[in-house]
Amino acid sequence: MAQNKIKSKGNTAKEKKEPGFMAIKIIGILFVVLIVGVAALGKMSGADKISRGTLTQGESCTTNEECSAGFLCYSYQNTSFMCHKKCKDNSNCPSGTKCKTVVKNARRKIRTAHLCISDADL
């Protein structure tokens, strides 16, 4: 006995979704796009960056945030805290300073940096 297969068009499970489903889907997509867009604009505007001060080489400081970008507030061999320029070698340092590797032991979380140190302090 041959079986007849009847194919029906329309009324599939995909078509029987509730009428508000598409609206909810669109709202969800717009929400995700909005969140991603706000995050991207925040990064582009620099809102996620720490504002830095204006102090430069040899100026007295108490925190890194007081020093200009590219400078760290550091006390070399018990001198007063001053802004020191970060460097890779002596060619990056202002006249009268040399590039030295320094160690900062903030509660045993040792950190090294290369800073321009005054010749008078060496």
C-alpha cells in the first residue's frame, strides 16, 4: 500500500510566533547597539583615561597623577619626591640627567622603572 505524503505550505512553526515577538527582537537589538555605541564613544572621547597633572622633570610632587604624562613621582635614594621622566636610555633624558633603572617596593610588590635621574643625585 502506497502512502501519500502531503506537503502543506504555510503555517510552519516559524510563522506561528506571537505577533509581538518581532517587536521585542528589534527592541533587544537596538538596546545592544545602544550599549555598544555608548561604550565606543566613551573610549573615543578619552573618558576612560586618568587625567594627569602638569609637573615635569625635577618638580616636587606627592602622587603620579600630579606629574605630566610620561613622568613618575619618585624619591631617588631618599631625596624628596619629584617628577622624573620615563626613559629607555640617556638620549631620552634632559641635560643634566641620566637614565637609571629604579626599584619601587610598594609593600613588596616590586616594580622597576627607567627614569631620568639628576646627575647631582647619582
